[in-house]
Amino acid sequence: MIEVEAVTKLFGSTRALDQVSLVADAGRVLALLGPNGAGKTTLVRILTTLLLPDSGQARVGGLDVRRQPASIRSMIGLAGQYASVDELLTGRENLELSGLLYHLPRAEYRRRAEKALERMALTSVADHPVKTYSGGMRRRLDLAASLIGQPPVLFLDEPTTGLDPRTRKEMWQLIEELVAGGTTVLLTTQYMDEAEHLAQTIVVLDSGRVAASGTAEELKDRIDGTLLEVRVSDPADLGKARTILASLSTRLPRTDQDQNQVSIPVSAGPTELIAAGRALEDAGISLDDIQIARPSLDDVFLALTDHPADGAPDGSPA
Amino acid sequence: MTELTSVAPVARPGPVSAQLALRDIQGIARRNLIRIVRTPQLLFVSILQPVIILLLFRYVLGGAIHVPGLDYVDFVVPGIFLETVLIGGMTTAVALAQDLQAGMIDRFRSLPMARSAFLAGRTLADLARGIAALACLVGLAVLVGFRFHNSAVACIAAIALILAFGYVLTWVYAALGLAVRDPQTAQMAAILPMFVLFFASSALVPVTTMPGWLQPFARNQPATITINAVRALFEGGPVAHDLWLAVVWCTGILIVFLVLSLRLYRRATA
């Protein structure tokens, strides 16, 4: 549904995007994950025809962003990082205006606006100016405005940045419902758990480049961070345990004296776990614990981007 | 939710038809009119300034300014009318910069609407505001002694010319707002054309009283030409030359800044 091939975008001498390629399948969620300034918003702006790439190809629904931008605009919805609804208009007026500009007949956009207000639990404030809304209400209205045209492709630029945890969960639920209805979603986020929760495909962007892509599990495998951890009951057995674990992997084990623990990076996991269990039992070493520790997506993020993942909203046009 | 989540068949429209473009313009104009109505304080303040200048020059400074063959109040009022539409245009620049910063322009540009509709709707709503402001000033002008000395047709033509000049200037302010991108900067930058066009013109004093180096500019700049045409239409007397020149100026400025504004809008980045 969305295809990006070697897209490069320069702002002055800064490479906002550098040979970025990705594919988002129809009816699924692709998350663009990256720290501030990674180029997430720039890519969204290119795909929503707000910005032209300097080189490379980008297509939405098979349409080229350079040659058929008008056709792309009739099949996409964009909900921004900064809720782009009119503060002085009421919720209903905002939705009806969006419907009108999607070129829906008047009766149809009024009906859809009413339904959307109901769905987003905004009926009671439908005729209040948006400036009286809470942050979560604004985001819901913004999302509703982008859905009025029932676009098959939806772009969500940091849909939950700055929302409280409960409102965030509500947004996740709405997004999941949209995807269940067949919408293709490309969202940007700096939250690992959000990408893992919502997206089938995660593309990690860093300084304008694709640092990695795949499912959450594939990304975790990428940094070969799966550890086999063994905690022995008797500290005297640490040395023996270390030797046994070392024979199972090409990597070197690490010993934590305080925890009575030896750990070693392994490639598969269960295979090494069983082998280690047998070997340790044969050697008569009694264990307090033996486990496979998968890295969190945060570990992956840090390893792939070399940047701390902070929760600050993305203020730059990157 | 099935309603909202279901996917519509993909439309593949060509360029937006003229009929739909007009509907888009209406929608945007309506949005901006609602905004104007809901911020009456902004409308009030934008009327207040020309009111103060009118009272200042009518009652405080006017006594010291002698204009041959004309009551000063009849001399100064056409200039004040022009200032009324000029100062209204400043809010266009600020509002566009605000829309840009708030992400409204991103939203509108990602919609299948006609791309010219956003600015056309905006400027038309601002024209409506200009009409309201000008109506207030006409009332006040009559209260402080201003009189129409010519036929109704000529006076209506004069008002129409002022509004046309104001509308054309709206496009200048639109380009300014989109170019500077920041509401505060837009506010400050918008004062410049105001000062140059209003003060270095025949609005408040005859151009012949200005220093020699300033006169060529002051005599030929579009605000002076327009004010002279408006004065002639209110007072009677030869008008053809100034009126014709005013129309040429307005048309020229409109074309240049319409094209420039649309280019800036198409490339707008917050």
C-alpha cells in the first residue's frame, strides 16, 4: 500500500532522509520508530504530499507522490503531532469542514460527523469550541477529522505523544479498530511499547537512515541480545558453571559474583537452555534459577540508534 | 464504529472542478468568518486604531493643517477609510502564520480540496470583515462632520475602490504571513507596509507639504493614487486619471501577490 524506495531529502546540508526504503502492506500497521530528529515527520510529510523528496520513489496506493499528489490526497487521512483542529470552531464544525473539503455531499458529511462525534465520545461537547477541550479530546477530534473521508490509508504522526496513559490506551484501541476495519496505518512514535503493541512491522529510523526493520521479535534477534542466565545455589560452583556455558556458545560468558550468576549470549535460546540444563545436572550443580532473557525493545532501540530514547515531543521539523 | 472504520472505495479524481473549488472556498470562508465572529475583541481593536487616528486628526492636529479648497475633515476621511482596510489586512498576515504554526495548513493541504481555496476563502472572509469595519468608520466620519458631496453612484464607487484596494492588500499580507511563518514576526512585519503606504501618502497631509526627496514616491505610490481617486469621487471633480491608475495598480499588485501567495502556500512548511 505504501512503498518507499531510496528516498532522500535534504534540508540545506542536513540529510533529513538518506536512502530510506520501506514497504507497508495493506490493512496493517507500520510503525516508524526513532528519536527526535530521526526523520519520521519528514517521511510522513513526503507521503502525504506536503513535501517533495529530492530523490527516490514514494508511492501510496500505487500512486506516485510526485505525479499524482491530488489522487493521493483523496485516499489518505493525516492526524498530526500537534492536533490540527481549529480552536475557535466547535468539534462538529471542525468535522463538517473536513467532510466538506473531502467533497462529500452535505447530508453525508453531517451524518458522518454526528457518528464520529458519538464514536469518539464527544457528543456532549460537540457544540463547544475546541479550545475548551482536553488534550485527549483534541486528539480524538483530530483523528475523527482525518477519518471523515473514510480514507483507506491513515498517517498518524506521534498520535499519543503527551497523552496520559489512559488516554493513550484509548487511542491504541481506536487505532486497532481502524485496522480491523481494513485501514492501512503508518504511524510514527518514539515509544517502543507503542510500536510493539500496534505494529506488525517496525522501521527504526536514526539520523535519516533506516537502522533496522522487521517485527518486534526480529528486531530483538537483530541485536543478538538473547541471554542464557544461570544462577547457582553454591557460589563455589560458579567456575564450573562458567566452563559448561562457555562450551555452548561461541561468545564469552560473563560472571556476576554478587548474584551467583553466569550469563552468556546465545543464538537460539531453548536449545542452549536444555543443553545447559542437562550438562549442569550431570555435573551435579544445583541451580536457583535458569532462564532465557529476551532483550526489551528499549534495549534494541538503544543498541540500534545510539541515542537515549527520551519522551520529549518532537519539536524539530524532522 | 463500522461506519467510521470501514474503507470507502478509492476515488481517483482529476483536478478539482470549478464547482467543487467554489464550494471549498465557501467552506474555508465560512470557517474564517466564524473565527472573526468568535473573536470580536480582535475586530474591535482593528477598528479602534482608525477611529483614534480619525479623532486625533479631526480634533487635535487637524486645526493646524490647512488644505486649500477643502474642509480638513473631508480631506482626511478618505485616507482614514483606506487605513481601516490596511490595518485589517494585518490580521490576515498574523492569522495565516498562526494557521501555519498550528498545523492547520498541513491538514488542509493533505485534503483533496482545491489548493487555491484556502487563500481565496481566507481573503474573502477578511474582505467581509473589512466591509464591517468600514461601515463603522463611515458612520463615525459622518458623526464628526464628514459629508459626501457627490452623487450616490460616485460615493458607492469610492467605497468599492477602497474595498478593492483592501482586498488586494490582503493578498500582500497573505504572502507576508506565509513567508515569515511566525505570528509575532508577522505582526511586526505587517506594520511596515502600513507605515510606508499610509504615512508617506496624501492620506493626512497634501503631498506638496512633504520634503522634495519624498514627494516623487509619495505622489506616485498606490495608496496616494487610490486616496486621490476616492477623494475626487466623494467631492466631485476630475477623477478619470487617478481612478484608471488606481485600477492598474490594484490589478498589478493582485496578480503578483496572488501568484506569490499560492506558491508559498504550496510549499508551506511549519
